[in-house]
Amino acid sequence: MSEKQKGERTYASSELIRRFWPYLRKYWKLLALDLFFASLTTLCDIVLPMIMRQLTNAALGTTASLTASTVLRMAALYGALRLIDAGANFYMQSQGHIMGVYIETDMRTAAFDHLQRLSDTYYANTKIGQIMGRITNDLFDVTEFAHHCPEEFFIAGIKLAASFVILCGTSLPLTLLVFACVPVMLVVCTRLNYWLRSAQKAQRVQIGELNAMIEDSLLGQKVVKAFTGEKLEAEKFDRGNQEFRRIKTKWYYAMATFGTATRLFDGLMYLVVIVGGGLFLVSERINPGDLVAYILYVSTLIATIRRIVEFAEQFQRGMTGIERFYEILDAPVDIQDAPDARPLSVGKGGIDFEDVSFEYPDDHNRVLRHLNLSIRPGENLALVGPSGGGKTTICNLIPRFYDVTDGRIRIDGQDIRGVTLESLRGAIGVVQQDVYLFSGTVRENLAYGKPGATDAEIEEAARLAGADDFIRKLPQGYDSYIGERGVKLSGGQKQRLSIARVFLKNPRILLLDEATSALDNESEVLIGRSLERLAKGRTTLTIAHRLTTIQNADRILVLGQNIIEEEGTHQQLLAKKGLYYRLWNGLTAEAEGMENA
């Protein structure tokens, strides 16, 4: 699903600036000093025309009016102002950028914290490459925007005001003629800015799509090579790359139009000065020194406007970055603590589903209808049945990866929507078929189950999971680097590490989601023993496609179109000769066929 398909809202610039202000206000002392030093950098531009005016008028007067002493005094004044300008500029370039980095860091922290709270629905519909672009590249531009935007507009305001006051004192009619061009220029530039903003956002969206495609292709390199899909991936990349070229070309056309329009207005203002100033000089309404000063002030004015125009690209990048940042922060948190949520009081671990119905919030696919189920404390309950029957959904509802649509779920009599997510998920251990290991060492991945765990606790958990032997055979043992997503380990080794993490967590409730379905027979036996040790004394839900792995379950639920089709022990269900019987015999026949082959 593309971003446009998601119907994201459009933000007005005024709203973005208003919402960005609290991040800037936090560093108001740095900002105030930055603007103070910014004002000092304007002194040279304001004073230089006055110096030239005095020198020119003195030179055109009597010979004695202009002396070497006067020239040296003016030079000393200008030299001192240049030193002040250099020091002020150093502060702006260093502390101004540092303030921007502080703001960028705060915003990235806020975005990451919010992303941690978003539900599975959000991640099912959003590409990771897009998210990465928003909290990295987009916020880089916010750093520049955070200090340059106040600086540039503050400096421009000072220069415009000072130039207007001084020029009015020189020639009010000529000043009004020159400044009459400014409102027209602002209206045209504002309209062009909308085009720039749209083109900039399209560029950011497409680079996010390109990043997501590259990430997908690189992470799936084994599949690409196995299916000789290199040509297909190259074609996909080329399409995305060409689309990015088209969008960026459109952006540069917008920038060229914007720049051309401002240059035309520059020329118009100079034309007004040449014609108006020349005529006023002929009629002796101004003297030559005043005209020189006037031209220099107009040059300063035009340079200021041009600097603001050139800053427009950076301004639009910053505004786009802020907009995409708030698109993350405005993504609703579907699952969160209730205002009066209390920690879960974990007792024996009984779980009750009371008239539970569920449909996925994005596509409204109803999976469960009026499910009533009671799981006894310490019971080992297995869920089997055809795909789409709701097995994984039931397991996802218990830790509130999704919330029930109707009904409620209780753990030890407590409605799970009335307890804190931290305490709820802290009481539940999950072992999935698709094991996710973080880039790092074995020890770091195991310690994820219990932050701050001692080495002895980590090694004991690995021993209970049957992982200690193979870990010690690794080059650096527990400190061995296992690669991104554990690529240096086999499937069985990764699964044993995931089980060890849960041993270390020591939860009261255990969810096993097809934990052995992707393993070979030998690994399945080893993992099965580890899971039996892990499940002992805990309330356990096991999802299994290999029915041989759940023969010893206390109770087996067979899920189908009518939710719970059958329930009982392995032997009881075989005796019924119903759906479980057919599934069992189908699996057995398949296994016998493989052995005969």
C-alpha cells in the first residue's frame, strides 16, 4: 500500500510550525543567543552604505572635506565591525547547528518511542524503508531548518526594516517605488512555494519506496539467487529509480521556475533604482553620495531577498521533514493502557475467552465469532486445524498484539484491557516459528529475555534450552557474533536461543506458535525436549501443523469454520473419527509416503 493510498492528511505550514515550536522553545536560551549574534552579522551590511555615502559626499565637496584621517577612521570602524561579524558568524555556525542537532535528537527519540507503541496493523501496512527514511534523512534536514529558519528570517527582518527606514530618510518616493515590488514578489513566491512543497514531498516518498525495495531485495538475496531473479530485481529497481529521476526532475523544474521569478524581480527593483534614481539626480532631489548609498542599500535588500529565496529549498526540505515526522506521530496508537490500568496480578495463569469476536482492523476480515474458551491454570492446550481457522489470532489476542472486537479475555479473572501492557506481556513468553535474533552476540540476544541477567543465569537458561553445548563450540562462545538476524546459525540453533530467552524470562503463560514446523526431524526432537521442559508448570498454548508434536497435550482444540469443531485428548479425537482423525491420517499417509520414497 502506497502512502497516497493510505489517505494521509495534508498539513498547513502554519500548523507544522506551531507544532514544531515546543521543540525549538526547549532551547530558547541557545536560540536567543543565536539570534543576538545573527543581528551582529547585519552591522557591516547596514553601516557600509553610510560609510560610502559620507566618503562620496566628502569627495565631491571641498578638497579639505575628505582627509586621510577620515578615511582611516572609517576603515578602522569597518575593520572592527568585520571582526565582530567573524565572531558572531562562528557562534552561529557552531552553536546554531548544535541546537539543531539537539532538536533532531529529541524528535527522533519521540518518533522512535511512538513507533514502539504502534500496533501490528501499522507495520502490516507501512514499509520499513519509508519509516527509516522519516527518522533518519528527513530529520537531518530538520537540523538545518531548526536554526537557519529563525536566523534567516530574523536577519532579513532587520535588514528590511533598517533599509526601509534609512532609504525613506534619503528619498521617500523612490523608496516607496522600490518596496512596491516586494508584495508582488512575495505573492508570486508563495504560490510557487506550494509547487515546491508538493514536489519535495513526492521526492521523499519515492526515495522511501526505493529504500524499501532495495532492503527487500537485499534481505531476500538467497531467494533471488535460488530463483535466478537477478534480472527481475534489476527491472524492479530500474522502474523505481526511473520514477525517482522523473520526480526529482520535476523538483528541479520547480526550483528553476522559482529562481527565475526571483531574478526577474531583482532586475525590476534595480531598474526602478536606475530610472527613478537617475531622474531624481538630474532634478537634484538627491545628491550623488545619497544615490551611492541608495544603490548599496538596495543591493543589500536584494541580496537579503535572494538569500531568503535560496533558503526556500532548505525551508521546504525542513518543512517536508517535519510533516513526515508528524505523519508518524499522528499515526493512532490502537493498543495502549487504559487510564486506570493496573499491573496484572499473576496467579495460577488461567485464561478465559468470553464471547470473543475479532476482525482485523485494516481489511475487516472476521476471524473469530463468539468464541468461549476456558484454559485451566497449568494446562497444555494445543490448537490445530486448517489455515485461516484463527489459531494464531487466538495467541495474538492474549498479549494484546491485537484487541478483541467484541467480548473479553481474562487472565486469572482480570480483563486484560484493564491491566498495563508491560505487566501483561511480562507474564507471557512467546516462541514463534520465525525466530528473530538481533545483530550482536549470543549473550546479548539471550539477555534480552531478562535485562541485567547474570552470566550464570544466562548460561543456565541456555542449558535448559539445550543450547549450551553448541554455544560453547562457537569461536567466542557466548560472546560470538551471530550476524544480522542470526544468519551465522542454523534454524535449530536459532530456535534453541529463542527458547533460552523465554527460559530466562520465566513467564507464567507460554505461547508456542508452530515453534518446530520449519525444522528437520533431528532438530525437532531436540527442540521438542526443550519445549517440554519449558512448558512444565506453565499454562501453555501450542499451535502445531505437525500433529505428532502435540500428542501429549492435555487438551487439543480443532479449529475450523465453526470455530471449535472438536476438542479432547489425542486418543479421544482419534476415536471420534472426525476432522482431527482425517488430519492425522493425512499427515501419517504423507509421512509414510516420504519414508517409502
